[in-house]
Amino acid sequence: MVSLKEVLREYEKAVELVRASAYEEALPLLEKILAAAQLDFGRLEHCRMLAGFVCGEMGKWEEAIPHFRQAMVNDIECLPAYTALGHAYLMAGRIPEAVETFRVAVQKDPANPQARHGLAWSLLEEERNLDEALYQAQEALRLDPQSAAVRDTVGWVLYRVGDLEAAMEQLDEAVRLNPDHPVILQHWREVRKEVKRRKEESGKEK
């Protein structure tokens, strides 16, 4: 059996590798530490969350899900695990599970903008309740008004419900906050194009 001192060294090394974005090296070391299960509860759960994060950064969302789910089971009050699991479900295309998980996260912490934002985007992807998606996005924006991602989501939901003027206003601000984000720019260009098209059609009618 590996000594506790050695496991602690591996833990510290794994944390440094994650900080350095050396994910290919970090993941097997994190999984080795989790399998050994010799660390205290706090460090083990930190490793579990890091393993899920690393899987996500590597695009392995299905592999990230069990890590976040287990972290949630091990500590039902670990709110970051709920939002991380919801995000992993969303990125894996498991939309109903993402909606359900983010709902629980919002119930547990209504003042968490990440949970509300995740629920808004999941509902938008589900395409079943755009009114609730807009409400959750606006609540997230109220809680985090400087978030370009949240403002982009508000704008995109407004566009989907047909309020182009309000959508353009939100997306203009999102671009100002983060002018280099490809998804925000894509949304901004698409809505701007639609606004221009409708203005041209309106002019022809006159």
C-alpha cells in the first residue's frame, strides 16, 4: 500500500498539474488518488471535483458526470457539485437531466446566478418553456449584472420570444463586456442581421 505521505505528494502534484492546464497528466493521477481513497474527506472530494472539471476541459462530459454525481451524493450540501453536474449534463446533450439538476440547485441556493443561468440555458435548449427561461435568465442577470454570458443568454431568449429590440440591447452590452467570445458574437451578428432584415421589409411596405 502506498503511504499517506506519498498520496499527499501525488495530491499536491495533481493540483499543480490542473493549475497548469496539464490535463492529460492530471486525470490519471486524480483517478489513482480517488481509487486509493486514503486522503481525508475534504481532499478526496476536492480530487473528485477536479477530476470532473478536467474531464470537462478535455471534452469528456460523459466521464465528468459520474464524478460530479458522486460528489453530490457524498455531500448533499455541496452546491458547486449541483451546478457542475447540471453543466456536464447540458454539455453532454442530456437536457432533461440538466433541467432537473439545475432546478434542485436553484431550490437549494436561489441567490446563485450560475444555477439560474444554467437552468435558463437548459430550458432554452429544451424549447418547452421560454417564459421560464427568460425569468431565470433575468434573475441571473439581476444577481450578476456584469456577466457577459448571462447577458448573452437574456438577449438570446428575448430573441427567441420575438422581442428583437430588447434582445439587441442586451447583446450589444454582452459584446461590450466580452468582445472576443465567439458564441456571444455569433448571437449578436444573427440578431443584428434579423433586425436589419425586418427594417428593410418594413421600408418596402411603406
